[in-house]
Amino acid sequence: MSGKFITFEGCEGVGKSTQLRLLKDYLEKTSQPAIFTREPGGTEVAEAVRSLLLSSVYKISPMVEAYLFATARADHIARVIKPALERGEIVVCDRYLDSSIAYQGYARGLGYDKVLEVNAAAVNRCLPDCTVFIDMDPAMSWRKQNGKHIINDRIENESKEFHSKVYEGYKSIAADNPRFVSVVPSADKLETHRNIIKLLKEKGMIS
């Protein structure tokens, strides 16, 4: 596949959505063909699974949660990610396999190896070329600082301890993986954006 696969990872409320929007604007202005997508989601089936996963109505066990994420991911890869990469496009995805490792593997306690086992067939070696990790403790997130809170998101509403474990998981993954670039976000979102652009250029992901 001739395209480039970039993923964004990080805890809740750390500014990923803002940075993804700014990157999209940059790629459009510089005429670099790219698609922006998200997980769970990106296809009709995966968006339906997303609604189930994030609904506060249901109690979902860690293992079932992991399989639901993998199910959505399999459809997303087959219908969106791989075709775009084969066309030579840049694919930018808001969350991917590393989220499953951090959330289900570390925070839910399933373990790194179990999450990889659950996702092996779904991912089928379709791994990111580069992962931008927004390195910010969820206890200090912009959402917390601004007093914003999403009340209907089952995972967002998990305990402080849960989100702390997610962050620890991300830090552990990033420390051992050369495809990760860690970005400590600034209060100036444009400064953070410029830093991300610089790092992606250095990795040869964009021009």
C-alpha cells in the first residue's frame, strides 16, 4: 500500500479533535489528499457499534467490549482504511489499536497480549506508519480545566482511577514504540499544531 497511515491517540479531553481539525485544514491548504476517520466508527456498521459501546444504558464486560471494538475495526479497515491506502492517500484516524491496548488492555485489565489476540484477525497487519500521542494527564485535561463533562458517554464517565490507568498504558506503549511521536500540548493550540506538523514532516508522513 502506497499511502501513509497516521493515527492520533490520547486520553479524554486533551485536544485531539482540535488538532485533527487543524491538521485537516493544513493538508487541504497544501493539496495533500487525505481522509479523516475515527474509531470506533468510520462505516455504517462501525458507527452502530460505537453507539452501543458508548451508551450508558448497557453494562458491557471488558472482554465483550474488546471484541466489539475489534468488530468495528475490522469493518472500518476493510471498507475505509485499506482502500484509501491502496489509492495512495494519507489516512488520519482518531484512535486505533493502541486505544484498545490502553483502555481494555491496561485500564480494564485484560492485558496487552490478550488485546492483540482479540484484534489479530481484524487488524491483519494493517498498522499505522506513525502515531501522534497527545501526552497529557487526563486529570489535567483541557476539558477538566474548562469544567466540561460529557454525561452520556459510558467510557468518558469512568472513574479517575480508570483514566489514570489509560494514561499509564499510553505512556508505556509510546516508550517502547518508535512509530510514536509524543506531543505535550500547549495552551496555545496553534503552537501544538505547528509542533505536530514539524514531527510528521520529520517522519516523512506529510510534506
